[in-house]
Amino acid sequence: MRQELIKSRPIPLILMFLVGLGYLLAAPATSGIGIAFDITATVAVFVAFLFLFVPVQIDKGAPLWLQNLSALALLVLATAAFFRWADGDWGRLGYLFFNVEVMSRPGAMARMLSGLWIAVQVFLFSLVLSTLLGMFMAVVRSIVNDALLNFFIDAYVDVFRAVPPIVLLLVTYSALPYSGIVLSPFATGVVALTLIEGAYLTEVFRSGIEAIHRNQVLSARSIGLTAWQAMRLVVLPQSVRIVLPDYSNRLIGLMKRTAETSVIAIAEILKVAQDLQSQFVNATPLVVGALLYMVVLFPMTRFVSRLEKSRPRQ
Amino acid sequence: MSAVSDTKAEPMIEARGIHKYFGGSHVLRGIDATIARGEVAALMGSSGSGKSTFLRCLNRIEEPSQGDVLIEGTVITDLRTDVNRVRADIGMVFQEYNLFPHMTVLENVALGLIYVRRRPRSEAQETAADALKRVGLADHVTKHPQQLSGGQQQRVAIARSLAMRPKAILFDEPTSALDPEMVNEVLEVMRTLAEEGMTMVVVSHEIGFLRKAADQLIMLDAGQVVERGPTARVLDEPEHERTREFLRAIR
């Protein structure tokens, strides 16, 4: 009996899908006893479908295409049910957020793409500078290991980890001119992001350095290597492998945080999207902006999860 | 290797009144030792006796709090001493091998030659390969340490010291972390080195090995030398009660 229940039956599953979809696409009943019947019938469609769907998913003998296709079918049914029951103004939604005409106006896409390029530049500059800063701080902290110096490094790390990037951006942008330092918005953004990211990366690299056993340093020093050589040749190559996943996660966060530089008028993706939004009185540029971030971030996240899987043991 | 007799006047390593404090605890309480060129000296003592700490003071991997270490008559416990130079000339082999896991065996051995001795890479690798041949690991040069057995890793560590052409090698319990069946292959290499005239200071409790290879035995207890003398004499007719107790315990 149990065996019977978990046996996958593709043909009934397909029939059930067609019947269910047919029902959900038919015009809904709108009042009185009709609604009660409609709800019951919709629930019944899903219960019956799942009753056939679950065995297909757990049966190890079922072909992969069948499993994937039936999952897709479930998604189609759920979507059909959503549109049948939701009281949405689909036309207005499509016009405001997914408006191809708005995006094909002259210059719109070009401005979005230049925003992407600027965001990538902010990202790359901050990335390189904060990596150098964080690595330098962590290495100095480990090698010099002077109480006063450690205090200053720790204070830097604590302070800049406790400040929201957007606040630091606004403060530096509005305060710097009074100190006589005139930086472009772009430079201000890079400096602020670098300071914050550098604080986090100091901690990332420090944990990596400390993860290497003291004996590795002893052993390197006993050959006659200097402290700096031991750091460069023995400790860091091992630390970097350990912190790579953490580091790459920070990297993804940094790319996302470039959006916050829009508050100091850097013409990156979000700023351009908001400008276009008010100009066209249409939110489609925001959706396109979100897609542009995804274009950059999706490969990055894939790459990082692959790194995490190959994290070195030991 | 043949210059044993002509420079006999100066000991290879000399320690004078070495003290070491760790925070409040007085770990070494004035240790003297003299190790002649080509001599093998063994340090024995229970854990906490200070033998490893004393050994590490000899190349200043551990900084002595007080007292002097002399190598070939030159004081190295001096602020002006280039400690990296000293360490390049005195090899050290650790209990846990401490090879560099991100490098091949050959790179492990060549590292010091390239960055401390400033040899060209190709020449350094030749010397490293020779050193590995001497410890019987010529076939494993391209492997990483993790692919080797404990005994093989320890022999790589010995080769890493050997490649630097050191004046002496310090061994800190070189066989204590090894599985029993691998102890002999390491002791064999060490005995060959001793026969070839290498000055060695060994922290070890391998009585059989010490009897064959060690000229001098120094027994430490609570940071002090309780007994010292020719190995056979100390092992067979220990004068001090503490030595007798210890030898009974490890046999």
C-alpha cells in the first residue's frame, strides 16, 4: 500500500495539471455560494496536484526532466491562482515599472549604463585601496605588535565599523570643504567607502593571520627569515586562502554599498535611475537599475559560493 | 667535516648562566653548557624542566632574560647581533615538523637558500635537491608536505636545516610526534649526520639512539642542570637521585 502511494504516475500528473490550470483560468465566481465553491475547488486542485507531485519528486527512479517539469507546472498553477485571486491593477503596474517605451527614449539606456560604469569604478577603486589598507593594518599589527599602535589600529577598526556608510558619506561630503580639502564627489565616495571597508578587511586579514599557527612563524624565523619575510612568504599565502570566502563576501557587500554614494550626487546606477524616474515620472529606470546590479552581482555570488565549496581543509 | 681537531680550542656553542622568566615564573635558573665542534649533546628532563626553552634560547627563537650564548666564541645574545644571520647558521628541527604546507617539499627546503642566503633560484633548488637526497627523499621533491608520512616530513625538516650548511642543528624532540614505526627512519638520518661530524643539540628521550650517537648528556630539572657527563656514564651510573628517578620512569 505504501509502495503504491509513493509510486510516481506521470500521466495522471499531467492530466491533473491540465484540468487544474483549465479551472483556474476560467472566470472566477464572484458572489454568494459561488465563492465558497470556488475556494473549495481551488484548494482541491492543489491538494490533488500535490498528491501526484510529491511521489514524482521523491521517487529516485523518476527521470530528472519529469521532476523539473512538474516543479515548473506547480509554479504555473500557483501563478495562475495568484492572478485569479489577487485584485491587482496589472495594466498600471506594467506601465509604471516595466515600461519598455520609457527606457527606449533617447539617452535613457546610455545614462543607465554610464551609471553602471561609474558604480564599477567606485567599487574597484575602493576595493583596491581598502584591500591595501586592511592588509597593511593587519600585517603591521601582527609584526610590530606595539601596545600603542595596536590601540590606534583597534580604535580605527571599531570606529569605522560602527558608522553607517551613508552617514559617513554625508558627513565627509558636507564637512570636508570647510577643512579646506576639496575633493570631487567621486573621490569623497571612494575615500569614505575605503575607510569603512578597510576597517572590516583589517579584521578579515587579522583573523587569517592569527589562524596560522605560531609554529609556522617560529619555523620560518629559525631558517633566518626576517619577520617581514616570514609574513610575506609563509603566513600571508596561507592566510589569504583561509580568508578568501570572507573576503569575497565583503567584496559583494562593497559593490552593493556603492548605491549609497548616490546620496552625495555621484552619478552611479541608483542616482541616474532616480533622476530618470523624476524626469519621466515612471519607475522603470529603478527596475532596470536593479537588473544592472544583478548583472554584476550574480556572477560574483556564484563565484563566491564556488570558492566556499573549495575552501581548503586543515 | 674534517676540521674537527684544528679549531678545537673554541667550543661551537657555549651557554653562560641562561635565565628565562615567563611572566612571574622562573623557567630557566642559570644554565651553563658547552658543546664542542662535532659534538652531539643531549638534553633530557621531564616536561616543564625547561629543556625546550633552553634549546630555543640557543638560536634566540626564545629570547633569554639573562645570560649569554656564544657561537664559535662570538656572543650572539647582544642587541647588535643580526639574529637572522645567526639563525641561518644554526638549523632547527621541531617536534611538529612545521613544514610550510603551501609549498612543495623542494620549495620548503630551498626557501632559506633563496631569501636568506640570496642564492639564485636554480642553484638553490639544486642544493635543496641534494639535501633531500641525503635524507633519502629524492623521489618526493614535487610533493606537498601533507602527502608525506610523519617520518618523511621530519626528514624534509632536517633537509631544510641541512641545505643551509649550518654550523649546528638543534633538535626539539624530533621523534615525539611520530608513530613508532617512523621513529627509526628519522633517528637513522640523525645518526648519519652525527657520524659526519655535525654539531647537534638534541632534546630526546630515545635512550637507544642517545647511547649510540650522543657524546654528552645534560639532565635538566626545574630549570637547572642536575647532572651532566658522557652519555654512557650518566645512563648507566647516574649520580643524582632525580636522574635515576627519571630514567626509571622512561624505561
